[in-house]
Amino acid sequence: MSPRSPVAVRTVLPPWLAHALRAQRGPVPWSAVTRGALAAGPLLLVAVLAGRVSLGVVAAIAAMLAGINDRPGSRRAAVRRLGAPALAGAGGMLVGTYVGEHVGAVALTAVLTGLGLFAGGISAIGPVASGAGTQLLVAAAIGAGMPVPEAGWVRALAFVAGAGWLLVLRLALPTPGAMTGDFRFDGERHAVAGVYDAVAALLDATGTEDATARRAALTAALDHAQDALTGPRLRRYASSAAERRLHAQYAAALPLAEAATALAWAGEPVSERAAAGPRRLAAAVRENTSTGPLPAPSRSAPALRALDDALLHAADAFDQGGGTDLHTRRRSARDLLRTAFGAGGREYGPRVALCFGASAAIAQALHHSHWYGQHTHWYWLPATAVFLVKPDLGPLVSRVLCRAAGTVLGALLFAGFAAVLPRPEGLIALVAVCGALVPVSTRHFAAQTAVVTVLVLSLVMVGGEPQASVSRIAETLLACALVLIVGHLPMPGERGGQVRARLAAATSAAHAYLTHVLYGSDDRAARWTLRREAYRTLAEARTAIALAAHELPALARHTEGTDEVAAVLERLVDTTTACAVHLDDTGRLDPAHRAQLADLLGELDVRREGVGLTTSVSVLPLAVR
């Protein structure tokens, strides 16, 4: 009898564990590494030389927090991404300092709990608001607990100065290898060129299994470019020729993206010649040069004719270089408040408030019982809870595992460094090294936690406190246990509120886009704006669903079936785009288009009802035009 052939055994990890082990990939962001090295460490050195060590510690903490938010993108977008959280952190530092100095433990806990409720609610608005909420709470805890002799307003100014220094570096330093033309817009050029590359990649994948993923990548590229170009400005419109040219190049990519999406929806492969034009446009944007002759694709189908027309329009736009419309829909203050007090904010706000308030109460009790000894650093516990309770940093159990592992590793590393490094110069150098590592460590929460732990422990020791690695580990593990308990407690409102809120927004945007295509005028600019909104909200819903799916089964079950709703919405928006291109070419819908829309609307109603979203969207008569 022949021996049995070996059978490969494949271990499938549960989603919550697989997410904890997953790390992002990509090139090293050398420009961000340089800024990190020039931020916290030099600030601390200047403060030590000036004899204002405590203010230097506050400024370095602010620079570290800003470094965590220092992501790829344009300088204009960085003003909002770094500036808004910094201002919120300064406000938290001011409030925390004065409350910590003038009220008792019970009142302090109540105030911090209220701040947690507010910060949790606004975090549902978006990534920038979430970063602002995080820094508000972390700075409030530090202001209330860190023994700093300066007044609260001085600490707040130091916090703004620390984050502002990193922002100045972000605005002033050129990106390595991006010196073509005006380097102030290197982030915008890279983002816009990425859109044309994504269009070419989608055309290459048309008719293959990769088309869906490439279409999602195109949406991400468009979102990134739109964000890069729509940062805060003193003037209403682009003020330089270089910026107006980039706006025109971005706008010219929208009809190309529309035609490529329609071709991917049709599922018929296209020739390599079709993708050559977008790739040449990408190179022209990246190198700030003219397009040269563009190869024209075949005009044998409506979507191919739309692609050819879009290439001609792009070539003209590149030559003219004028344009201001970025096809964005601005959200009013009422829209922002509705989001903050909506299902997502109501689900997130009370949980953040309970975690932050309970951690502050426990820390206060341990502090007043002298569990910490003679030195005061109770703020570590609530500050740790803030990062653990944030859902945009990953699923709950993944955050807890990574935070615990990262803190243990970071505390042990610091204990070794503290034993051999001279003080304070060795610790200042360690702060500079950690600042440089922060942009790289953001690829994995455990690595980020380890780097931040070493950095903060170095700052605390420079500030005059003794080495406290063991107590940091104990406080972090206590915060992990607290957040795990609170994260599974029943709370007012429906579980999965953030996911359902994102799905509702995506459904509304898809409905508005479909309505415009079937009933709207020939205003293509308005159509592209609605199309961008539909795909952007759909991508946000997909992200929220993916995070929820990687929770423990007790939490993940509350959002089961929402991924199917998102998939149907995705097909509906793609079909709407194909219909728009077909209507431009022929002036009427084919029976196949109407049947596809009817099927998708019916399936969407069924799927939505299955997950508790019962509002019907199949209200459009399809026998139009």
C-alpha cells in the first residue's frame, strides 16, 4: 500500500485576530520621517537650553500627536488635517488644566466625562473631526494630571506651538524627488496623476475579475485627489496658474473615470491602446509637461466613444490650464450637527464618555490612594483609553491586543535605553529618533504604540519624573480591560449605528445620482458632483463595514448582511454611470439598462429590509426617455 500523499493544512485565522496581525505596506515616507526628526526632539532641546523643560514636554507631545496625523497629501489639506486637531488639543489642555487645578476628583471626572461625550459625537463626522476629538481628550487628561508649573493658557500656547512647528515644516519643506515646477503643489500633482493611473489600471482590468477592485482603487484615488485640492484657502478660487492647471487636470479626469467605469460595467475587454492615453496624461501631470499626441481608442461602442471624447477634452484642458470646479458638495453646519447627533454619534459618544470618565475615575482613586507613590502621572490611564476606544483605529479587540503588546514592548525598550543613555541629552536624541519613526510606525497600531510609548516615557523622564515603565504597563493593561468591558456593554441606541448611518448616506447619495441621470438636465458638472458623492459615501460605508466585520462575533453579528447591501449599492451606482454614458451617446436607455436598474432596486429593498433599513428607494419609474 502506497503511503498517503501529504495534505497541506491551511490555518484560517478568525477575522478579529487576522486584523491584529495585518500591517499596511508601501514605500517609506521619507519626507514625513524628516519632519518627525525635526519636530519633537529639537523642540525639547530648545526648551531644555532655555530652562523651560515643562513647556518643551508639552510642545513635544503636541508635535508627536500632529506627527500621527501627518499623512500623505497636499500641503493645503495638511492645514486642516494637522491644524484642526491641534486647536482642539489646545482647548483640551486649557480646560483640563483649569479644571484640574480648581475642582475636586468627582467634579473633574464629571467634566472629563462630558468632554468624552462631546468628542465622541463629533468623531462621527469624519477623520479630521475624529482626530480633533482624540487630541481634545488626550490634552485634557494631560492638562489635568501632568505636574506643569505654568498657567493653563501658557500650556495651551505651547501645545499650539508644538503642533504648529510640524505644520510649518510640512508647508515649507519640499518633498524629495518632487521638485518639478512649483514644489508647493507636489502633493496635488501626485494625487491627480494617481487618478489617471487608476483609470488606466481599470481599463487594463476591464473584462477580468480584477475590475471591481480596480474600480474601488479609482474611487480611492479620486477621493484622495479631491481632498488634496480642496483644503482651506484665503481666497475662494485658486490663486496661481499652477494650481488652476491642476484643478483643470483633475476635472478632466472625471469624464475619463466615468467612461472607464461604464466599460468595466459592460465587462468587455478593451485593447491596450485604450489605457495608453490615460497613462500619458498621468506622466504629463507628474512631470508638469505637455501631453503630446494621445492614442485614440476605437469608437465602436458608446463607452469607447465617451472615452475618446474624454481624452480629447483632457488634452484641451491640459493645454488651456484653467478650471476651478472640483465637483464637491460642501456640508453645512446643520449637516455636520446632524451627523454628530445621528446614529453614529449616538452610538459612539456615550461609549467614549463612559470609557474616558470611568478611566479618569479609576485613575483618580488610585492616585489619591497613593498607589502611584510620590509622583503623579494618573493621566496615562484615561489617555490610553482614548486611543483604545476609537473605532477608526481598527476593531476593538485588535486595538486592545496591539495596544497591550506595543506598550509592553515599548516600556521594556525604554527601560533598557534609560539604563544606558546619558540624561538629558541621550533622552532628547531618543525623542528625535522616535519622532522620525512615528510616520513609519502608523502602518501597524502595535508598532505605533511601541514608538509612542518610548517617546512619551522619554519626555516624562526629561520632565523630572522617575523611570515608570512597570506602572505604564499596568495602567495600559487596566485600560485595555476597561475598554473591552465597556465595548461589550449594552448601550442606548442600536448596535452598528455607525455602519447603518454610513449605509443610509450612501443610499441617499446613490438615489440622488440615479434621479439626476434619469430625470436631470444635461448639466454634466452637477452629474459628476453627484457621482463623486455617491462613490465617496459608498467607500466610507465599505470601510465602516469592514471594520465591524473584524470585531468579535458578539459585536460583528450586529452588522451581518450590511456588506451585501453595499455590494448591491455598488452595482447600482456602476449601472447608473453606464446609463449616463449611454444616454449621452444615444439619448435613451436600452431595455437591458432598465431591466438591470429594476432588478437592482428591487434587490436593494430586500437587502436593506434584511438588515433593518426599511426605507424604500425603488421609487423611480424606469420607463423614461
